Amino acid sequence: MNIDRMILRIAASFILISLFLSWIHSPYWLWFTAFVGANLLQSSFTGFCPMVKILKKFGIKPGSAFD
């Protein structure tokens, strides 16, 4: 498992969980969904993703998502 695949899985999980929570609990959870989307968008332009730093500390290896 490499960092790129983990980022995709974590982001998708956060989005699906927040959508579910907005449905059963409060529509304010959609702000979290927007935050994840905005972070993915800025990461595509800048190449900086805070989750990458966290995953590197856990020893996840860098690599391409489609290797």
C-alpha cells in the first residue's frame, strides 16, 4: 500500500462518512465534505497535502496510485 492509494481511500471515506452524518444527524456535516474537497483541490495545484505528512510518519511508502 502506498501513500497515493491511502490518500484516495481516506478522502473517499471522509466524504462518504460526512455525507452519511449530514443525512442522519445535521446538515452542518456538509461543511466537512466541502473542506475535504477544497483540500483535494488545493493539493492538486500545490502538491501539498497534510495527510501525506501524517502517513509518512506511520511508515507508508510513497508511490503512484496506479502502479
